[in-house]
Amino acid sequence: MNVLVVGAGGQIGTELIPHLQKQYGQDNIIAADLKEDVVKRLKEGSIAITLDALDIKNYTEAIKKYKIDRIYNLVALLSATGENNPQLAWSVNMGALLNSLELAREFKCSVFTPSSIGAFGHSTPHNLTPQDTIMRPNTMYGVCKVSGELLSDYYYSRFGVDTRSVRFPGIISNGALPGGGTTDYAVEVFYDIIKKGHYTSPIPENSFMDMLYIPDALDACTQLMDADPSKLRHRNSFNVTAMSFTPEILFNEIKKRIPEAIFDYNVNPVKAEIASSWPDSMDDSCAREEWGWNPKWGLQEMIDDMICAIRKKNL
């Protein structure tokens, strides 16, 4: 199994690379990113190449050179960043996906492209959001994610490309920092509290959003792709979640462990609007039934592990 991860320098890719190496072998994983400094960092433990996923010629050459069997397409401009430049978000998010699907069709690869809770909108049921439901997002990021799900399903039904994906909630990790998402606060808070003892939240205190801790997110990436295709009634895309909380709930739990921590709010109206359009909690029963999804990390375990890991960084 030769695997190419494009957009490998982001929050998911940075930790997905070693996760894949453990499963398929270090020499079988190719990390690709647009930024030279990111590629230099990735080369410390991986085969890493500079690649713009929008450059179809170089993308094709990489697929051929490394005899790629599976593509993880992680290229994306996230929700809050995408609202600053929606035209660029569409160009990057959809361009990288279309190139990945076309190359998968030509070279018989399987493709994983993560979707997101951003695919939902105000008209979606917010409590235990069903697998199959109304999807009318009000962000360019969300529009791209819905379009990506449909396009991936089209390539499966029309061309037989093995496309699969999950709708990720917010992902919490202590590796690479997130890059412009609405749920970023749930990572930033740990760094700021441990470094400065104070955190100002851009998200309203009562905004519920689903979350996953990074070990569970990585398992979702690989378990779904390795699942028996005959059992998959859905492909693009499965709801997955492990916990749902508000900033107030998270901050109160952190304060139990770090009593001197100080929290306040300076709400970002763009992020607040995005957060209010997303589910309070998702129903992930289809993922559990069709490929055995079973997250291992809850809120309490995640908080303890994040505090321990970030303290070790000696910020």
C-alpha cells in the first residue's frame, strides 16, 4: 500500500503521517505539501515532497513516480479563513479535490477527503443531527464540503472510484496548531492557559459543538479506508463524533485542574454565526454500524492528556 498525503503539513496531516507509517511502513507513505518550510520539517521523519495539488502535471508525476494506491486529500482552507476570501477557498478546496479524483480515476487509487460539520447549516436539525439530512451551509467552506461529498459520490457511482470520507467535528490536538477554523478555540485555550494563564474566547460561552481528540480522528481516517466496502451503505460522508461541549463547559473543566486559570470572552461575530449554524451534537450511528466506529477519548481524558502534553513542550 503506497499512500500519498497531500496537504500533509496541517493539523491532521502532521499526525496522520506517523499513524500511517505504523500501519503501512515508513517507506510507503509520501507526505506532500505546498510550503517548502513545511516539507523540510516533514522530511525529518518521512519521505516528503513539495507539491501544489492544483498543479495537475506535478500531481500526476508524483502519483506515477511513487506508484500511489491511496490518496488522503487534506488540502483545505478552513471555515473562518474561507470567509475572508471565499473565491480562493472555492478554488483551493474544489480544485485539489477534483484533481485528486481525476488522478484516482486514471490510476485506480482510493481517495479519502474529509468533510466537516461545516456542511450543515441553520436548517439542519441541531440535536443528534442525522446522517442523512438537510445540508444548506452558509459558509464557503461548508459549500465546498457539501459539493465535495456530492462530487466524491459521483466519481464512485459514475467511474467506480473508491471514495470515502467522514464529517469531522472540531479536532483537538497537541501537535500542529489548527489553521483558521471555528473550533480552533478548543486547542488554543490549552496553549494560552499553560503559557499565559489567561484565555479570551472568540466563541460565545453557550455554543455547543462536536469535537474529536486527534487519536480518534486518525483512527477514523484509517479504519474507514480499510473497512469492507460491501458493508458501506454510505460513503461520502459519515458523521463521526466523540464529545460535545460549550466553551463554558470546557473552561470549567480546565479550571478544576488549573484553578488560577482566567477566562473571558471577546466574541468574533463571524465565528459566532458559523458556530450557531452547526450541530450541537451529531448522530454517528451509521459509522458505528457500517464500519465499527468507536471513539476511545472523552472530554475528561482529552483534557488531562492535552494539559500533560502541552506542559511538556515548555512553552
